[in-house]
Amino acid sequence: MAFAIRNLSVLAYANGFTLWHYKAGKDRLETVGDDDFFADAADMLAVGDMVMVSALDGARLMSIALAAPGTVATASLA
């Protein structure tokens, strides 16, 4: 599966920081962690934001390491 914007939601926002949740459906954590998986949401994400991911094979906390038009890189925190 590909990224689905409807599965990305804001859990909290304060002082320019956003905590997100992404329900990955049938995607695995490895796929969601690939660079540019979140590229379609690049205009909504900011460096330092965190994304809690619920995937078929578990959960992971990721940080947004790069967010530029058309490109997003994440770093796994857990």
C-alpha cells in the first residue's frame, strides 16, 4: 500500500511541534520508514515533529528529520 493522507492525524500541537499518528493498514514498519513515504504530506510536516506509527507488524515512534517540498525523511526513535 502507499501513503494515505486520511490515515494521518494530529494528536497534539504546541509551539510549532506536532505529534502525529499514522495508521499504516497493511503496510509494515520497514515500508513506512522508507524515505519519502510521507512525501505527499511534506507541506504539513516539520523537522522535529514526531509520528507514532501503528503498522501490521507493530508500532514505532519516528521523528521527521527532513521535510521539504516533495521529500520527507524520518528517523526511528524506538
